[in-house]
Amino acid sequence: MAKMKVAVIYGGKSTEHEVSVHSAKDVCDILAKKYDVLKIFIDKQGLWYLQKDCSVKVGAEDRPVSPIVSKDAHLYTKEGQQIKVDVFFPVLHGAMGEDGTIQGLFEILDVAYVGCGVLTSAMGINKEISKLMASFYGVPIVPYIKLKKTDKYELTLLKEAVKQLGYPLFVKPVSLGSSIGVTRVEDPKELEEAIKEAFKYDDTLLIEKGIDKAREVFCAVVGDYQGEIHTSLCGELKSANNAFFDYEAKYNIAGGCDMYIPAPLDATLQDQMRKASYEVFKALQGSGLARVDFLISKEGKFYFSEINTLPGMSLTSLFPQLMEASAKKYPDVLDILINSALARKEKQKQLSISK
């Protein structure tokens, strides 16, 4: 019997391009033991390649490939080969991958794909929309002010407005991950530069109230093919060298963070955050997988921070480790995600497109 053909897509036109490739390497290695894996790399210009090995560079043996709308195929190579894919497995982080755009393409191609759909992805990557949804369903959020690049604002008046939030503040792009463009602001003099930094990456930003000495806690979520939502034990990351868990601490500094899985939490608080993760995932109509991030104040109150609908998936990432700590082996989780994608596609086929 022929193996199921799974196309793993990674790279992309995103500031998280390199992180995506790192994730994809481990996912491809695990899936290759059971499936026929196609390694599809998207470079920073948006061009697609069928790679021999996952890499940020296009090698001599890598072939250009294009997605096509066809009854019998989903990919088309430069040499004229048409390839039918059973499931697309996006391992794309951030813009043009986690924001509903690639999911929209999969819908047009009429193929099964792993993870959340178009609407969930678009809402999830937008920090304001996801916060509003979380708050509507009773999950606590921190106060914030939204600012668009086109807004005409007076810096002095803005500084007065943010006084109500209190310092420290966090200024962040509304639709990016991996702490890119995020600045901790301790003093009003730092606000303008922080705004400029965030606007490098997005035309909308949030100025959030900082939680003094906040703990950063995470929960993984998996939606299976039967529609059940499973939450993991919580994990915690502590930055060893930085004021907060920024990009440098995550990826570039050796020993930049300490990881605790499961997190040293009171059982009641952990249960509350697992329930909140479930509520946020359900509210956003999530499917497949996500990681939900929280902040805990020194008083022990938790706040929803953000949801990642395509979290880091390398073996050293939080998502697989959280699932492993919850007695779910990572290869089994990947199987669940693929089966969930296939089941969702079958349900879609049952819907009428005619009156």
C-alpha cells in the first residue's frame, strides 16, 4: 500500500523564516518514518521549491515548484511533473503562514491541511482580536491602547494616556510572533523609539500594561479528528539574561532561558489556565493545534497574552515538550494532526455547494 503523501511547507515571507525551517527539519524527520514526505521550502521572495533537505538555502538539487488548481494534482514542477498531495502540513510561523493566507490557498486547492482554518488563523495572529475574543469568553486580559501608523497623534498626549496603564509598558506589533519588534518601556522617554521599532514590522501596534515580575506560562492545545480538544500541562520559561523573554533569549543566547515543564504551579491555577486555553481555542473555532500563552502576576493572577496557531514545532520547542509531559508522544501527536486534517476535509465534502 502506497504511503500517504504529506507536503511539509516551511520558510516563508516572514521575520520568523529561519525559525520555521528549524521546526520543519524535526517534523520532516519524524513524519518520514511513516509517510511519503515532500519538503516544500518557500523563500523570502515567496518562491516555492521542492527540497532534498530542509534548508534556508536553495541547493542545486532543489526544484522550483508551484501550487496548481487541478483535479489530479496540487503541485507542478518546472519539468512538468504534477504531484498529488494527500495532506499539506504547514510549519510556517508569523505573516504569510500563520495568518490565514496559506490556509486560504489550501482551501482553493481543495486539499486537506493541518492546523487551524482561515478565520481562526487570521483572528489568532492579531493580538487585539484574540484578546477581545478571550475577554468576551471571560478570560482575563491586560489593559492596552491600540495605535495605527496612520493615526495622527501627539506624543505628549499619548504619554499622558499611557500613564493610566502604568510603567513598565510593552509596545508590540499587533500581528507578529517570537517577540520580534517588542520593546519593554520603563520610562516615557523610551516610548517614541519603541513605537518606531514596532512600526518597522506592522502598521498597527499595541501598548500594553506591563505585569511587574510576570511569569510567562504556556499551554499546548490539540484538537483531534473527533472534535475533542485536549490541553497539556502548563510550562514556564524564565529568561536568564534579559528583562523579558525576547527573541535573543529565545533563539540566539546560549542558556538564554530556563524551561520548566511542567511549570511549578498551584494545581488550581494550572487547571484555570488549561480551562482558559480550551475556551480561547474553542472561541476562535480552532482545529488541529495551538499554543496559548499567559502572564502571571506576582499576586498570582493570570492573564491571556496570545495564541499561536502554528507554534514552534522542533523537538526543543515548547509545543512538543508540553505534549510529551502530558503523556502524548510527539509522533502520535503529529498523526493526530494529520488525521484531524483529513477528517475536517471529509466533513467539508459533505456540505452542499448547490441549492
